Amino acid sequence: MPLPHPPPRTPGVAGARLFASLPPPPPSPLQSRREVHVWYVCPDELNDRSQLDMYMDLLSPSERNNALSMNGPRLQKDAMLSRALLRTTLSRYSKIDPRSFDFKKNKFGKPEILWRSDDSNMEWPLHFNISHTSSLIACGIAMDVPIGIDVEEKKRKTTKSILSLARRYFTPSEVEFLAKIADSDAQQKEFIKLWTLKEAYVKALGRGFSGAPFNRFSIQLETNSRIQISKAPKACNDSDSGDYLSENWRFALAELNSSYYMAVCIEDNSRGFENGPVPLGLKVWKTIPFIEDTLVSGTDAVKLIT
């Protein structure tokens, strides 16, 4: 079912019945830099035409054009829902109309909120990040600290062997760790966990894979369930100093809906305090924006690994 080409946005016209008010705020707002909230949608469960039309109306003209340029109805729908989820999630925490947000990208392509110079909310300390698979889209929100989130399917198929991929993308210590796992299914799960954590970290850095290659740093799950980051030894012909890498980051790793691994990474400036294994106050909601929000933290839908 292809997405429609809506007319230009006119506040109070298209979608007025559904979006007559702002999306409800979270029951417990973000109150510290050590909290993370995650909201996710399942695109396959959203098929009502009028509802999709109204979500499309939230997007900017460039976002609509980008969604409609995707190859096929499914990718178009996913691209549209990704932007609608972001806009409605930001609106929950800022009390700003979801259609009013503008965005910019840093030099590595990470999107950020673009506050106008005359905007009274210009210094609102919200940080966000988006991740998606073929069947789930997630938006992570943090207050006044950079955030990265990645979601991967637990049974994600790979065209090459796990160790072949690890040798190409990971550090020697990580390859050694995976090589010691005899069971192929267990090896694949550990590979995907590492990939998910690494992806969340480089997204939190604001650099992405191209700006912070995975083989520049190692991630290790320690016996006390803490996730430790360390720089990989520099090759003699390597001009990348890795000065952008740092170890003051806090992670959460979880199974989501028994089908995904989800990693969240935020900067940790809590010097002098004991570092817990997960971000304080991590909460996860499944949402159908404006229709239904379900807190799934503390249920079987979210199982913390560390």
C-alpha cells in the first residue's frame, strides 16, 4: 500500500481530529543525566490508512520527500514512521507541537534539534537517537547528555561466517573472545551483542561507524556485569589517533520482545559516584503515537542483560 502524497502542512487542518492536542507526557519525566527513556513502534501493527496519513502530516516537506523516495511501500512507511516517532517523542518532553521541530546534522551525519535563535526553548537539553530494524523502530531520549541507541535482530542473518566478519570489523581481543565459543548459535549471539554495543557507542560519540571504526576500540563485559571500553593498540601505519575515544560512558544491554538486542549508551559524568551496571531509571514504552502507550519495562518484553 503506497503512501499518499499529502498537501503542504497547514497547522489545524490535516489531522486536526487526531492531533488536536500534544502527545501525552511520560508518566515519569526525565529528571537526571543518568536516566534514559526509549519509545518504540512496530510498523507491521500500524496499517490504518487515515492514521498513517495523519502521521505523514507531522513531517516536514523534506522528510516527506525522503520517505516517498524510498524503494517500495514498506521502506516508505518505515521512513515516515521513524520521523513521526521522533517528532512525537520529542513533543512529549518539550510540550512543543511535533510539527514545529527543525533538525540539523553534525559533520558525521548525526541529527540534532535545531533551535531557532528566537525560540524560548533553544537551550532545552534534550538529546535523542533513532535505531530501526525491518520490524521495529526505537527512539532513545536523554537529558543534557549525548545518547546512542542500536537495536538488532537476535537471529540476524549474515552472508559470511561470524569469525570472518569479526576479523574484518572487530579488534583482535574481540576476535579471540568469539573464537573461544564453540557453539555457533552462542557465538552469533555474542557477536550481535558486541555489534549492538559498539553501534550504540559510536552513535553516542556522534561519529557513527565511518567516524569511529569498530576496530579502534574494544568492548568487554566484565565479571561484575559492567561494560568496559578500551582503545585498541594503534597499528604502526595507522594515522587515526583515536583521541575522540573515551571511556566515561554508561551502557544498558537488553533483550526486547525476545527477538532483539537493544543497547543504549550515554555519557557518564558522575565522577566520584559508584557506577551501576545500567543507566538509572531506564524505561521503555511501546507506543502507537497519540493512540496508546504501554510501559513494558519490568515485564517479559524487556529483559536486562547488563
